[in-house]
Amino acid sequence: MSITKVTQHPTQNEELIFDRSQTGRIGYCLPKLDVEETKIDEILPAELRRTDDLAGVPEVSEVDVIRHFTRMSTWNFSIDLGMYPLGSCTMKYNSRLNEKVARIGGFANLHPLAPESEAQGALELIYKLQEDLAEITGLPGVSLQPAAGAHGEMTGVMLIRAFLDKRDGEKSKERRVMLVPDSAHGTNPASAHLAGFTVKTIRSTNEGLTDMEHLKTLCDEGGIAGLMLTNPNTVGLFETNIQQICDEIHRAGGLVYMDGANMNALVGVARPGDFGVDVIHLNLHKTFSTPHGGGGPGCGPCCCTAELD
């Protein structure tokens, strides 16, 4: 007897779960009622109850459902199978322990409309999280208000604009150039444009790092509001000249925004605030274990210097 290793899915034509429906099949049976029966009218208003017969909902067994979705999952490439060779939205590996922690009842089961008196524990942890993020990034001002990474990025860029408007008054209108390296996260030019800035691209060197000479040339042209860069960049390289880059932007009167897309590489090793970064956003779906898309992210922390806080 020989055993053949399955190296690919037996069929690439998986039926829809609806097509697997067979009348009379049951996926789950409710256990015998062990408490006093309550009339549904007493606990669920009529306007919230369905009145149809669930026509069209597939009738399938539990094992049918498990096999269906397991088969489809084998078509996906995930971080558990190998590395994503993309330096911007790379799927980061986060410890499986994080999944267990995220399911602690105090986190997972707290209702969003719970009264403040019943949410003090969670509120305390949120406050402590802000303090931890300040320490991790080296930036004391922290907001957990943004609802997603993209929202956090936009918040950071608008924060830069608001700061310049307050600092320079009417002259801030002359500062509307946002520099973006060609190795930055792809969302950066879009956020800068949406915030009313004109984007100028900084070339990369043959080594994949920001070209310092080109950066200086663009700064000398004037009108610099700031710089948006990702570090490590989308080539997967740490910008070794990061302090000089920040110094050059500050010399030109601008601020430095860092995209936190690849923050996993820096946590506990280096702090953006120590480089000279003024603003950074972090991604729950990259650095904090929440899933991409459905089920997340729900927050996009934005951290900044005390001057911008």
C-alpha cells in the first residue's frame, strides 16, 4: 500500500455552498431546553423578527460546511505558508499568543454601548495602551480616534497641515509641497493629495534607499510642507540616512510623517521619534494581529511629537 501526498486541491471548481443544499439536511440541533420556556414575544419585538421561511438558505450538514470552506482555504496563500514579498502591505507574522489574548472575555465580550461604569477596566487598558504606544514610538502625543490605518494616515497628514497653518498663518499657503520617496507606501501620495498638497517624488538610489542629493534639490526649490516615507521602505530596506533625511526636511521648515506599515521591524529595536519623525500612524492589521478586511481593523493609532499634540 502506498500513500500519495496531495500537492494541490482535487478540484478548482468548488460549488457554491448554496449548490450543496439538500432538503432535510441539518447542520446543528439545539440542545434540550433546561430552563423555563420564555415566549419569544417577551424578548424579541415583532419588528425585529423574520417573517419568511428562510427560503434560499442552504440546508447542509456541519461536515459539508467544514469541508467546503476548508477546501477553499487551501487556495489561499497566507503568512502561515510563506512570506509575502511585498514591502508595503506585507502580511506580518504575529505570535499566535496574540490571538488568545484578543479573545479574553473582557475585551471580546464588552458591548460597545456598555455604560462607562461597566467599562472602566477596558478604558484603563486603552489609556495604558496610549502610554505604551508613546514609549514604543518615542512620540508622546497619541490618539486612538482614527478608525483604520488609512484614517490614521489621513489624520497625520491633516495634523501637519493644521500645524503649518497655525505656525505660519497666511504664509502656510506657500507650503503645499509634500515629498514622497518612490519607495514609500502607495497610499502616501493619495493621502497627501487629498489633504491639499502637491506631491513631488524623490528618487531612490541603485541600492533602494532615498537619494539624499535629490532630496536636497527638491527642498531647495522651496514650499516644503513635509515628507511622507515608510521605514523600512517598500523595497524592504531600512533607511540608514533617516536622521539626515529628517534634519533636511526640518531645515526646509517641513515636518516628517512616517508610515507605520512596516513598524513590526522596529518595535522594541528603534523608535521613530528618536530619528526625528514628527508623526506616525500604526496599523492594527499589520502590527497588532487583527485580520485584513472583514473583522478589522477598527482603529488606526496616530502618534506625534509634543509640539503637535
